[in-house]
Amino acid sequence: MAQAAASHILVETAERAQELKTAIEGGADFAQLAAENSSCPSSRQGGALGTFGRGQMVPEFDEVVFSAPVGVVQGPVKTQFGYHLVLVTERND
């Protein structure tokens, strides 16, 4: 089964997610922004979610994690939890 490891930042609005994405693209540290801005408990680990298999996350999140290039910030991705920026850190397909 395909496995991936990812980090994310969860915020309430697409606009805030886009602001953070712009900051990351400008050189800001993903983990630092996750710690300061994400409403997910994973913020304590810099947004790291660990390793998980296909189908273990909500469908919108799962789709991005198992299709996006590794190491490139994706998003905003809307789920029932809010808006995510997603960083796939590793994946074996």
C-alpha cells in the first residue's frame, strides 16, 4: 500500500492560507509558520502528521498527498476542517 509523510498548516480562510503560502514561497519556514498559525494539534510538531496510508485522511487531503510532488507546498486545500497548506515530505507509491 502507498504510504506518505506530510506536514500541514490548517487555518480558517483560503485568504490566510494563501498569505502563509506566499510567505513560505518567499523563504519563511513551513514548520515555524505551522507552529504559529495552524489550528491543528500537529502544530506542536511543526505541522508534521507522520506517515500514513492512502485513505486514512479525508478525501480532499488524501488526493493532494498522493498526487502532489514531494517537497512542494500545495493548497489552499479545503476540507470540512478548514483550509490546509500541505507539504508532502516523502512518499512511496
